[in-house]
Amino acid sequence: NNRMDGFPGLEPLNLGGAFNTGLSWKELILYAAGATVVVTGIGGVLCGAKSHSQLTSSVPKSMDPDLQTVMAGSMGSRNTRSQDANRSKGISSSDFNKLLEEILSRAVLLQKQGDHLASAEMFVTAAGLVPPQYGVQLHSSALQEFVAAGRYDLARDHLENIPPIGAENEALIAHELQLARFSLHLEDSKALEYLSKAEAIAHQTANKDKYLFTINKLRGEFYSKVREFSKAENILREVIDEQVQIHKEKGDKDLPKDVTGAFCELQKVYIAQGKPSIAMDILNNEILTLTSATYDDISYYWHLTHLAYIFIEYDYSQFAEQVWNEVLEMYESSYEELKEKTHAERTTFDERVLSIVTNTKNEMSVMYYNQGKLNKFKELQKELME
């Protein structure tokens, strides 16, 4: 379920609980082109086109001694550059491929077992042994695993040692923004340094305004994270006002999801200060005056789900329940009809409707369980199983 469909960059790593505030998979895109890991793809290229299941089922019972030697050297130095493993270790190409296959197999298995830190180290090792064009995907996977382990510090350290792919401004900006996001989660003021670097590069691009919006939004998020709420509010208000003016000039009926994302951060500023009613006022008196909130305006309803997560995080479950119910009122009847269609018969939008309703019911059921309302919990879980 894509519980963060409404914003770019807010799809969480762990979809299992309402209280998850982990960094998103989409935030882990390293470069403007979007280099996310696909283990089956890299494994197919480097390991004789074996599938994901074949790799995970072929893990040897004990690690090859040569692999231990290779890993000790690579992990000890945290080398992020491609190495000529065949020459340096004096092994044949076939033996090297076997070792690399074992590393990738173990990385995937550790990932499935939830040992994310060990999985990250395996991906780092593999990335150090392959040509740079394949290493990008492996480095990205390592970052995902560091974050899944809650080690934003290691993720940042690792990313700092990876040069951006190419010298294009877009790649350089994306690199600095990701470093800023890791620092934001660490509540480290280095986030502001990375954002300043990104801002300086952004002024040299044709898409300056787009980048500056993202940079300033992240600044607002940082100040909110470190509880400097006045700074956060001022920055977020400024970027929102600019985007709202552009939206009005264009005459579009629905707010873009990046703008609802900025509104969400502003609403969080007030919720974190114990002012949930102000967050609801922003919803009713500002956002709803700028967007249609119709069936087709699904980004608005994803915004409601994001707002609900924040209410839950700060123990305002009554407000969370209210906005989740709005989502169900709009889409539940269609959801029942869409469930009867085959996957081939459904449109992309149909899938988004199914996703938002499933997500909402699942998160509401978790809320009810935590409240001890077991009948409501069981009712929603039964509906999800039907």
C-alpha cells in the first residue's frame, strides 16, 4: 500500500504501523534520474540472470573463505570505488562471480530477515566490487538498509563518500538534498549547510524556482524538527503563499501535491505545539478553498491521510478519526466495486483508490487496537480480508 501517495518523497519504509515516521523510499532516490535499487536487476546483470527467489534460495550454509577476505577488506575501508577484485584477490572471473552472487544473496536474505544493518554492509561490499554503473543501485540499496536500521548517521556518512553521478547541476542538487534529509532526521544543523549548497547550485539552473521551493520547504521542516516553531512557520508560510499565488494565476481546480505537502508541514508545526484546531482551520479555511476535493482530487484525500498520521503521532486520535472518515466517505463505495474487477480491468487511478481505502482502514484498525476498541479493530480487519 502506498500510504504516502499524496506527496513525492513520503512513502515510508515500514508500512506496518501508524506511528512509523521513518524516511521514505522515494526520499532515497540519489540522483535526478531516480536510481532506486532493484536487486533482481543488478543480480541478473552480475550473477548470470538469476531471479530474486533463486538468489535467496541459493545462499550457501557457510561463507566461502575467499568471500570473508574480500568482505574484510572492503568493509573495513568502506571503499566506495570499483575494485578489480579478480586481480587484487588473484581469483578467476567465475570465482569472482560466485563470490559476488553470494554477497548479493546474503544481502537480500538479511534484508528479508530484518537484519538491515548487516544487509547494508553487504550491499556496500558488493558496490565496492563492481563497475560504477552497477554500484549506484547497490549504494542506493545500502542507504535504504541503513535507514531501515534507523542509522541515519551511517547513511549520511556513506552518501558523503559517494560522488554524484555526473557533474550536472540536477545531480549535484539531489545529492545535497539527500544529505540534508538525513541530517534533518538526526536533528543536525548540518542540514542547513547542505541546503545552502543546494541553493547556490539551484540559482544556476533553469528550474530555480522548483528547487528553491523544495529547499525552503526542507528548511521549514528542519526548524520544526528542532522545535524552532516561529522560524518554521515563517519559512513555510512564505513558500506556501508563493505557490498559492501561482496556483491562482494558473486557474487550476486542484492543488498540486507538493503544495499540499507544504501545507501538511505547516499543520504539523501547530499540532506539535498542542494546537490541533489551528491545523484543522488551515484545512477547512485555506486548503479547501483552493482545491476541488472531488472524487478525482485524490491528492487532497491522501493529504488527509498524512494529516491523520501526524494527529496520531501527537496523540490527537479524535482528529485522525475525523479526517480518515472523510476519506472513507468519498471512496469506500467505489472501493467495494473496484474489488470485484480483475487487476487487468483496473485503471491506475482505480489502484490508487483501492490503495487509499485499504491504507485508511488498516491504519484506523491499528488506532482502534491501541485504544482497546477491539470490536472496531476486528471489524475493519475483517473488511480488509474480504
